[in-house]
Amino acid sequence: MSLVATGAQASEPIMYAGKTTSKVAVRTFPSTYGKRLEVLPKGHTTYIYCKVNGPDVDGNRLWYHTNRWSSEMSWMPARYVANVGPAPKYCAPRPKDGQVTAKPSLTIRATPSQTAKALGTLKYGVQISTICKKNSTVVGGNPRWYQLYDGGWVPARYVQNLNGIVPKFCA
């Protein structure tokens, strides 16, 4: 029996498989700030739906969306997973859930703090996709910070939520 389920076209998998290369935490978000759901042992084989770029884990920015938890999204860093068969395809693009309101730009920080290392900037009006939010350093009366899929953080004070989507709290 194959570990990879296939769709109507035998050459196009609908689910992929991976084997853990060390102990790995399965989380609610593709971030080390996601709530830990469980820890898989080294050598465990699991199914994978797709991958996204996210915060760096030991030099690897890929995170795998797994089928470990049916009631919650579950993610694990690809750094500790060896593909069994073809590598997973990228997940569908994340919806843009925020728009930068800072003029002329907003600084992306390494951690949720105004004194953290600057990683880059986002121009006014740019739409962004967030992973989760966390309370930290207060900026303009607002203590919330949003984590971006590249691992950086921006103060929520300068992000307008779009389409009624408000990020969930990080663990």
C-alpha cells in the first residue's frame, strides 16, 4: 500500500507523506509561537497536505500542514521531516487579512518589540497575511503585534484588518 493517496490522475498526489528525522512539535500555526498540540517521535510517518513559507527553523522556512488533528489546523517545521515520495506542493495562497496604514512604511521586527532588530519594511497600503497575534510592547496605545509568514512581527496599531478577519492569538 502506498503512503501517498492519489487523485483521478495517478501522477498528481492529493496527500503526501513524511518521516520525522528527530522529535518534532506539531503546532496550531506555522510558527514556534503556535500552541503545541503534540510531539512526534523520530521515525514517525505522517501525512502532509501542503507546505507554506513561514518563520525560519534552523535554516529552513518551510512548514508542513499535516493531518494530525481534525479539529484544529496542525503544522510542523519541514526542517525535521524527510519526504517519503514527492515533496508536497505549496498550499493555496493565504487570504490577505491586513493592510498597512503607517506612512510611508512600517518596520518589520524580529520579535514583537519596537527595540527588536529591524528585518525590513512594508510600504503604506500593502496587504499582508498574518499567522497570529500576541500582546507585547504597547505601540500607540495598542499592545498587539501580528506575526507574518516570513517570521517577522509588526505592531497591530498600524495594520487595518480586512474582510472581518482578525488573527487568532498565538499560544
